[in-house]
Amino acid sequence: MTSSQNPASSPTKAAADPALFDLLVLGSGIAGLAAARLAEDDGKRVLLIDKGRRLGGRVSTRRQDGFAFNHGAQFVTAKGTEFASLLAKAKAAGNIKDWQISDDKIVQIGTPSMRDLPQFMATGLMIRQQTEITQIAHHGGHIGFFDKDGLVATGRQAIITAPAAQTAKLLADIYPELAATAGLARYDPCWTIMLGLEGDHGLGTLPLRDEAAGIALGVPEFTRSNQQSSLDAPALTIQATGAWSQQHLQDDPQMVIKSLCQIWQNLSGKPLGKIITSAAHRWLYAKVTTAAPSAAPRLSHDGKLAIAGDWLGGPRVEQAFDSGRQAYHHLR
Ligand SMILES: Cc1cc2nc3c(=O)[nH]c(=O)nc-3n(C[C@H](O)[C@H](O)[C@H](O)COP(=O)(O)OP(=O)(O)OC[C@H]3O[C@@H](n4cnc5c(N)ncnc54)[C@H](O)[C@@H]3O)c2cc1C
């Protein structure tokens, strides 16, 4: 019934016993992990629940036919001290490193893959993946999370970190004031294509971007690594801009692959060569364009449930991290 790729967690116990937790967290993306980490450090008994196969949410890495693609967030940057401190710890543990993204800019990335950042954050947390919560309701004076088969777990308190539209739907009946906050956020979509190539000639040594042409970032994955790893296989991840993605939202994935390959080749002036494997992923809620205003409610009227997610702050991983921590502070 459950699974988690976090070896330090005990999903089986949580699965067999839908017991009462101090805190239930919906979502094992950066916001959920940040909130859960803080609560655990505070001595709380916490369970994270996520519908995805793997933790990390939009900070994700996909492997296909021997190629590895970072098809969600491409890199992280820290403006505040809390996130900078997390990155420093992850760096010391070998899970974060510098990456030259352009001639004059160095950013930070998970290593060996982007997912290694959320994986680092998840150490020791109890996480249950592949469980889609379909209803949140009061249950015995607490907050109950339900899936299609019934009650999954109960919590004295809960934090919801699903993207805004999904949060609005889940909370419409139980906490309409928070559903209303979620209704105020907006995102751009992002078509992302992943290409496993026969050769790496012509890919260049830096990511490519050209907003006017529709490419937000095209990343030869081997530019992330100077060691021999699956990321060294000639894999190319191309992310379209929000405007291009919106314009092609309903296109067939094969058409999207063809179009973005053509744009890449026009910009680089070189053919991609033989494509061994390809895939397209349409992120409907990719980057926040309008965050919910800070004056809108983030804590339920009874103090039992708080909302978090990048859509309460802005379009970057750091803002998801900050929102998760703030949600926990609201509950205290
Ligand atoms: C293509 C793309 C490129 C990006 N590039 C960058 C970048 O380079 N730098 C940067 O800083 N940011 C980037 N971002 C943004 C960044 O990835 C996000 O801001 C951040 O990861 C959001 O984290 P979160 O925890 O708020 O949400 P999410 O990561 O979306 O986590 C929410 C989680 O909730 C789960 N969930 C939802 N509904 C349910 C349910 N009903 N039941 C159970 N689980 C549920 C989901 O499975 C998901 O894991 C990018 C995003 C995308 C998509």
C-alpha cells in the first residue's frame, strides 16, 4: 500500500497503523520537507504523505534508458540565511555543488542529481509516497487525511503544501478561508523535453537560453558533472518559456518534442544527431507568476491547519523552503 525511497523512514509502521501524529504534512516537496524537518527538530511526531512515486516534488530527476534528466528545478540560489545554511550543510555532506550556468554566473545544484537536495532534507523523516489524499476532514477532534480507500492518518495539526489549485480543492469544505487564499495564486506552465542522444557533439559546454525563441533553459546534463556518472551520458533537457508553454499547452507531446528540437537546432546552428530516447513532461503548475498576498490567511481559524508552498512566496525553491518553515511557525 505504501512506499518511500527514504531508507531512514518507517513507512510500513505508518501504513499499518493510521495512528495519531502531532503533525501531518501533505507533500514531500521542498515546502513539506522544510516544515517537517523543523517539527521533527522540535520533538514532534511527523508523517509526510505524497502522491508521487518519489519525494522532492518539482525538484526532480528522471532516469530513462540509461540517461538522467533533471526535468524540474534546474538549480537553487539562496538569498536568506536559513536556506543558505541548509545548502551549506548539504554541500558539506556532498549533496550540493557549484555549477557554471553562464559565462558570468555560478549557481548551486544537487549532486549527483537535483533530487539529492530533497533526499538530503528527508533524512530520518517518516514519509509515505504514492498516497493521493482526496479528502481532508475533521476526525475525532483532529485532522484526518483520507485517500480513495478511507482514513490514512490523523494529526493534531496539519500542513498542506500541494500546488494552489489542488490545495483550494482539498480545503474548500473544511477551511474555505484557506481555499480562498489558494485561489489567489497563479502559475505559468512549462513544457519540458528530455532527449537521450547518441553523441554530444554540438551541445556546447554551457546551458542555452533564449526567451524570445521560447527556450527558458536548455541543459546538456553532462555540464553538471565532471565525474563519470549517468549524468555524463549525452542527455539534453530543454524547458520552454511560460509564454511558449501556454501557447502550446494542448499540443501533442510528440509535436512539442519536434518543435523544441527545431528551435534548439536553429539557435545552436548544429544538428542534434540521432535521438535514442525522448520524453515530454507538461508541468501545469511550474513557476509562480502571482503569489498569494501576504495579508491573506495562512492559518485556519481553529489554529489546526496551515498552508505552505512556493505559491505563498514566489517562483523559487528557496521561497517554497521559507513557506514551509513559516507554516510550522504559524502552528506553534
Ligand atoms: C520546470 C521547472 C523548472 C524550475 N526551475 C527552477 C529553478 O531553476 N530554480 C528554482 O529555485 N526553482 C525552480 N522551479 C520552481 C521550484 O521547483 C518550486 O518552486 C519548488 O520546488 C516548489 O516546492 P513546493 O514544495 O512548494 O511544491 P511541490 O514541489 O510541487 O510539492 C508539492 C507536493 O505535493 C504533492 N501533492 C499534491 N497534491 C497531493 C495530494 N492530493 N495528495 C498527496 N500529495 C499531493 C505533490 O506530489 C508534490 O510532491 C522550477 C519548477 C519547474 C516545474
